[in-house]
Amino acid sequence: MTQSFDQPTVQVQAPLLQLNGITKVLKGQGEPRTILSGVDFTVHPGQSVAILGRSGSGKSTLLSLIGLFDRADEGQYFLHGNDITKLPERRAAALRSAEFGFVFQRFFLLKHLTAAQNVAMALVNGQGWSARRKRKQQVMEALEQVGIAHLAKSKPTRLSGGEQQRVAIARALVRQPRIILADEPTGALDTETGNLVVEVLLNTTRQGCGLVLVTHDHDHARKMGRVMELRDGRFN
Amino acid sequence: MLSGKFRSALVIGGQGIRARKLRTFLSMVSLFLGVLAVVAVQAGSEIAERAMLTDVELQSGKDGTIRGYVPGEKGAPAIVESTLKGRTDAVAMISSNAIIGEPGVRPINEGGMPFEYAGQGRGYYGPTMICDSNGSCQEQKQPEKKPDGQAIEVSMVALTGDIRAFKPFRPVSGSWLDFGSAPALAPRIVLNEEAAKGLRQYRVPGEMTIEGATHHVTPQIIGVVQDGDMQPRVYMRLDELRTWMPSATETTNSNQYRGGGTSLDLFLQPGSDDLQQLLKAKLIGAGVSQEQMQFQAVKSKERMESELRIMRLIFLGMAFLVLLIGVAGILNVGLATVGERVEEFALRRAVGMSRLLLAGIVLAETLLTGLLTAALAIGAGAAGLQVALMMFGSRFPSLVGTAFPWEAGVAGVIAGLIAGVLGGLIPAIRAAQIPIATVMRA
């Protein structure tokens, strides 16, 4: 088992997640293409990791494997020390709900719902049920955390790009996940708003949450505790 | 946990419907016609069955009623009358003939024939035959012809109790016989529609001559009912008839000519076996032969159902074809909607929703749409029935008072559910198969 810890402060803690020798091959109509080849990756509680790389280098694929959207063809995946490599889909869904918060470049807000309802979406997912009042409280706390509680009743079409991304971050935070997976969250934002969003994401690590940020932006990457670069499906 | 999933499906399904009102409405339009067709066919066949059943019940008695025939000889009528006195679970009916109008004249409808045939001679019953106990019959010598006069002949039915518990006579006007009060000297009679028509058509004096009665009677007409009989009839209380005709229940001459005595029609509620046994025992004790008594259950419904079954199946088949068109509509809209909502479904799965629940949400949306459509179709069906009854009810008396059959409501709900499931199943499977990674990376 390979472990490379860049930050001595977190080395004493057990890893949140650990990938060993992960390989992913894309099998389409043409020749199979190896996207990831024997990748090792570890995240500890409170650690932030930036993943850099050119388009097609496998950054998003790695993120979707970490987030249990997809399965690796080879290798092992440990979450809190438990092997979840061959987890059934139903349990994978439960883990996505309990452990991960996702932030995407394109926000993925539902236009017919308000900001609060979009955030509540992560609570109404069939993984347990809480009373309306409690849900409302959780949603407002998440919105406050990203500084847009006053926009709770606004529809996404009335929000700026930065506000929409903060709603998406609130949606990722509302279930108090252990790991935030952010796939180019600043890609559609101007520099100033992008910085603000990265700050909001980094704040979560101060509460012990792990953060994996996929980005093209080296300035944002430098703000993370660890920077890794993917090239041709391998970390440099 | 299951409750959380169920609630999530309902909440999200409801949000989906609210977010796509026009689409939901469009898919409801075609489905509405399909469900309405099922509701209409089911309601129509139920109403037709009930209407036909009511007509049959007017003649034969309500379904399940035990009907008995006892000859009116050897004191049987008196035994039956005394046995049934004060009972509500059985009624005896004794028929005879009566003439209302001028005494001693030939009635307009001699023989008690319907007034449509009045004046066409006594051809209604054919020649009167006299038969002996060996079955040897000979034509009766025609009685002396009476002069024509203002009188009508009716079939007179004397009752020991309220027959409406067994034969659902429909009130037309006035009231029905009150069996709870003391017998009146002037017998109260209720006419059937044909008898009322005769009295309306021919102005006859209000005097009644009953075969075998000691005196002419001046009856009080208290009401008119629809009894489903073409022959003019009057109904009266047996105890009021007795005042004028002590031997009311014994064999009358006219019936003797027809080859038998006055028979008693008995109507007993289902399950009254004890009463049946008691009657039989008393009658056999009085000398009535057991072979002469008949008791059998009325099976009106069974007869009707077999007649209507094929017709109902044909119409239901047609209705289901219309429903299939509705299902195709909801399926089409469902598939288009899934295509549009790929990102939403992928996102929902990304935040922890299982494939199964996602499929459940799509199904919940189509099921809610189906149920909503069913509710509208049932409402439209019920309202349509009321309008139809208001407009055409007077032409079809058997439909008066008809309520929207609950069976049609159930059929509508089932049709809505089936349409919801059939229309939502394929979109639900497609939604569950959306790959999260591909969509979220796009």
C-alpha cells in the first residue's frame, strides 16, 4: 500500500480515503483507451488537494471514481479504512449522500426550485427523512455558511454566477460531508468571484472536511495544501 | 426508511409536476379520454344492469327473494294470512279480477286486457277452457253477453303486507298503502300506470265490483305506482278487501274456469327457512299437497349478468384501446421529459439518490398524473350522468334516482393507475440508467 503524505500535520490521522493502483479504461466503439493507470491517491481529514492537468488527463474521471459515480477497472478504494471497491450501487448511493459533497463547474441548479429548495434537494434523496422544520434549519445554516442566506427564496435565474455556485456549495455542505469534491468550480466564474468560491471551499477544511479540487487555475491550486498533477493518467 | 423514500418520491414527483404544468396537462388530455371511456363503459354497463334488473325485479321480485306458489284451496289463504300477520319478512299476494265503473255492463277492456287492445274483442286470453283434474279440457260456454258500458276491468291484487320490500315499485303519484293503520271501510287502492291510464282515458263511475264480493265497493284511490305490468292492476290491503268479501281468498269462478283456484303468491326474504317450513307444515296439515306448493329463489341478477357480460367485455375492450392511446401519450411525454431532465436525474443520483428511488420518482409523477386524470374523469363521468339524468331521466323511469356507480369510480382509478404505471415504466427505467459521471462531466 503506497501512501505519500505531504503535510506532516495530518500524517498522524487515518486517511479519509485512499486509492491504490486505480486503473480506468474507457471502452467505446473504437479501441479501449486507458484514462487512469495505476493511480495512488490519499486524502486526510482537513486536507485540501488540488488536481491539475490538461484536458483529457483523467482529472474528472478520477473525481468520479472518488465520488462513486463510476467504478475502477483495477485497484482498490478504501474509505475510512474500509474497502469499498466493489460496493453495490445502493450502498454507494448512501455513501454519496453521507460522505461526499459535490460541486461542479456548471452549478447544476434546478431552475424551477428556489435556492433553498435546491439546497434541500440533497436532504430529500431517500437517505433518511427529517421533518420540514429541521430541513429548513439545515438549509439555512448551509446558506449562511456560504453567505447567501438572504437569497434563500430566489430562483437561480435571478442569481449571479458566483451566487449560483455558492448555492451549489451550500447544497454540497448541507449534509455535513466528510469530503468535498469540486470539479472546476471556478471555471465559469470571473477571477474575483472564483477566489471567493475557493475561499468558501477552503473554509470547509478548517472544520475537518477533506477537499479535492480539480482545476486548471494554478493560482487556486496553490491555495490548497497539496497540489498534484495528472498527466496521461498518472500523477507526476 | 421506506417512508422517507416514499415521501421523497412524492415530494419530488409533486415538484416535477408543478414545474411542467403544460406537459402534465397535455399528457392528461389523452389519458383523460381513455380513463373517461373506461369510466363511461363501466358506469353505463352498471346502470344498464341495474335498470334491467329493476325491470326484472318489478316482475319477478328482488334478487334472492324466495318466491312461493300455494293453491288457494282448503283454507290455505286463511292459513297463510294468519301466519304472515304482523311479519315484515314475508308477504302474500292474492289476485282476482275487479270492475271499476258501471255495474252489470261489459267493461271496455274485457278480461282486464291493456287498454291498447280495448275494443278488439276478447281475444286477449283466447277461448276460455275448463279443465278437470285429469287434464281433460273443453271450451267454456260463453256467458251471456252484457251490454257495453262505462267500466274498466282490472286485475286486483290484495296484499298481506308491504310488497315493495320484494318488488321495488316506483311511486308515480300519491302514496302507497299503509299497512300500519286500521283497515278502512272504503278500501284504499293504489293503481298501476295502466289502470291509471284507463281511468284517465275513460270517465267511469267510482264504483268497484269485485268477483265474489257481497257488495259493490267505493274505493279510495290513494296513489299510482309503476309496477312494470302491462295489464291494469290495483293493489289493496287484504284485510280491507275481507270487509267486503269474506271469502276473498277462496277460489273465484273466473279462476275455476281457467283450470285452477286462486293461487297465492308468496314473497319471502332470503334466509327465512323457518317460516317456509312453518307454512308448509300448516298447509300440509290442512290437506294441501306438497307437490302443489312451490318455493324457489329469484335469480334475477344471475340472468342479467350473463346477458350483459359479453356486451360489457366488448365495450371494455374498446375503452381499453382508447386508454392505450392515452398511455402512449403519457409515455411519449414521459420519455421526452426524461430526455430533458437528464442533468437533474444525474444530479439527484450524485447527491445520494438510488437508482430505484429515481425510477420511483418518475413513476410517482406518472402515477400522480394518472390518478389526477382519473379523478377528473370520474368527476366528469358523475357530472355527465347527472346532466344526462336531468335531460333524459323522464324518458327512462328506471334511471330516475340512479347514482353514479362506485364500480365505475374504482374502474377509473384502476385505469388511471395502470396508465400511470404503463406510461411511466419505460421513462423510469431510462432515468435510472442515466450515467452520472458522463452527465456531470459534460
